[in-house]
Amino acid sequence: MENNLIQKSKKAMSKVMKVTIIVFIIILIGVFSFLYWGVYERGLMAGKVLRIAEKGVVFKTYEGKLNLDTFGALKDSSPIAESFDFSVERNNAEVIKQLQEAALTGERVNLHFVKRYTIFSWRGDTRYYATKVERLGK
């Protein structure tokens, strides 16, 4: 009789552990999905593309820098304060091509971007990802 109770108790504990592990895995998948695909901010930056380059040793990513045309109190201040660093996802070939062309010609662009919650090294070095480019000319 006592042996039977122990076996039932072990089966119940095993079932609770399985459910706990499954719930934990589902929560982990949900948190990862939120951090990976979640968008914290959408916006637009205007300026001239200073550079767009493929970087990385293990994970090749496209990184760029946009020179923001400032005015007023920020004019002629630190060049670091006047630039915007961003990444471009590898599968966004059209944006990469447009940014490369704009960098070569010195055109002004409107850069549409999204800001993600966290950085993943295979995706880019920043939390800002260019999604669309509007070329405005010189």
C-alpha cells in the first residue's frame, strides 16, 4: 500500500515538473520574441550618409553613420553629437544599396528607422535599424 502511494507521488511530481518546464520554456520563447521583434521607437532622421560598411568577424553586419545637419545652439559643436549611428539588417538589400549610393553622391536623405529593445550581435551593433531611405538630392 505504501509503495503504491510513493509511486503515485512520484508520478504526480513528475507531471508537475514537466508542466513547470514547459511553462518556463514558453515564457523564455515569449521574452526572446518580444526582445527580438519588439519595436521601442519608430522615427525619421535627416542628414547625409557619412559611411555604410559591412563589419564583423563571425557575424557580418551593415553599420552606418548619418551626419545630422544641426542648427542653432548645436551648430559647430562636437561631431559626435551631430551624428547618428545605425545598423541595416542583411536581408534589406535595397536600403543598403540606396545608402551606399547616397554616401557616394553626398545626397541628403530621410532615414526611417526602428529602435529595438536590445542588441543581438548577428543583427547589428546598434539598437537602431534603418528600414527605408528617401533620397532628397543635394
